[in-house]
Amino acid sequence: MAGTLAISTLLFHASSEAQTTTAPSAPRAFADLAGVRLSYIDTGGTGVPVVLMHAATGSSRVWEYQLPAFTAAGFRVIAYDRRGYGDTTMPASASQSHAAADDLEGLMTYLRIDRFHLVGTAAGGIVAIDYALSFPARLRSLVIANSIGGVQDEEYLALGRRLRPSPQFDALPPDVRELGPSYRAANPDGTRRWLDLERVSRPEGARPPPSTSRNKVTFALLETLSVPTLLLTGGADLYMPPPVLQLFVARIRNAQSIVFHGVGHSAYWEQPEGFNQAVLAFVRKH
């Protein structure tokens, strides 16, 4: 597979200035699906849809930098709260074995969307890969940012344990784990805003999100993906450092890769201008 890859590495420097956001104008709506009341934002319009999938440290509210930029570029942008996050609610009787990819498929059916671009960051990227393996005909393109991908090969899981030894790694504050040191040093206001969004992402008393996937994701299975794919990470990402990203680049056909210099596990937040530029350039090609 590696011989067929088109790989590009672009280096963006983390901004040392506080960044401002524009609050999304799209109203929040709800879709009553199987066993869940899914909260989502939909900018509407006639543009090609782009769906944004948040990390485990966020909700649909974290896309403050992307919603206005992608909408201004002419796309219809949809972001939703996955089960266990934000304003999405589940009845007590809801199954904990429900695959997160099925909620995305249900929402696309509910909104009568045929094909779309899918962008997932971190844990949202795990769901996005599972969805791409299950419903490839739905996707125009796939963007996976700062995500360990959900691969279950034992050698890869062992690598993860070496990179993020437990319980020491899990005991770190979320901003230390998921924002690069350059960003935390240069942008205290942005760090506080990220932490505020992280704190409200999991409502008090919310049931833990289901971890079920439709597929047992392996590197061999990733080799079957044919959806045009962009893989992003940060040079200071503790979960997906650049050498680990190359394991995915080597196995996914039609894959391109981008590394953001000095950025941690949240490129969409730490370097939004570079992130938006890279993603929009990629989806426009597909």
C-alpha cells in the first residue's frame, strides 16, 4: 500500500496570540433516534455537508473556530453531541452496546443527507473510522485528526501503553494531556476557554458513552479503506506523535498526512487557521 500513497507534511507554527471565535449562528436542534435524543447544530443551506465529530473532552460546542469558517466557505456544517455528551440524552433503558457509528448513520438519514465529508478529532476520529469502514459509500472524504484510531492489534495496543502509561498518564489534567505546551504557554485565555468547554461537555449524572464499534478495527482492515483520507496530528501530540501517524499513512490508500509543528492533541483548537485551511483544501478536492 505504501507505494501508492500521496503524502504531504505541512508545518504550521502555533500562534502566540490569543485567538477569538465567532459564536455559531445555527440553532440547536434535536433528532429522536433509536434509544437517543441527539442534540445537533446544522448551519443549513445548499452547500455540500461537512459533519464534525468531537473528542471525548468536548461536545459540539468545541467547533467555535470551524463552524463560521466552514460555513463562510460555502459548506453546510453539522456537529452533534455523541451519546454521553452535551445535550444529547438517553432513556435509562437505552442499550449500552449501541455502536456510535449507527447514531451518525441515523442522523444522516433523519436529515436526508446522502453523501458528505466527515471530520473526526481524537475519540471522534475513532467513530469516524468505524463509520467509514461500515458505510463507505456515504463519504466524499474522511479527515482524521489527532486520533489513535481505535486499532485493536495487540502490538499497537502495547505501543499505546508504552506511550501513555497508566495510571500516571490518566492522572494528568486534561489540558496537559491534550493541549501542547507551546499553546498553553502562549495562550492562557484559549486554554481557559478549552477547559470551560471540556468541563461542560459531560453533564452531571450522564451515563458513560457506549464504547461499542461495528468493526474490530485492525491495520489489515484499514487497508480496505478506499475513501480519500486526510490524516492530521501535532508534533507535540502525546497520543498520536508523527511516527505513529505514519503507521496509518502506510496502510490507508489515498491517504495524505499533515503535521502541525508544536501542536498537541487538539489541532482544531490550537491551530485553527492551519487546521481549517488544510481541511477545506482537502474537502474541496473531493
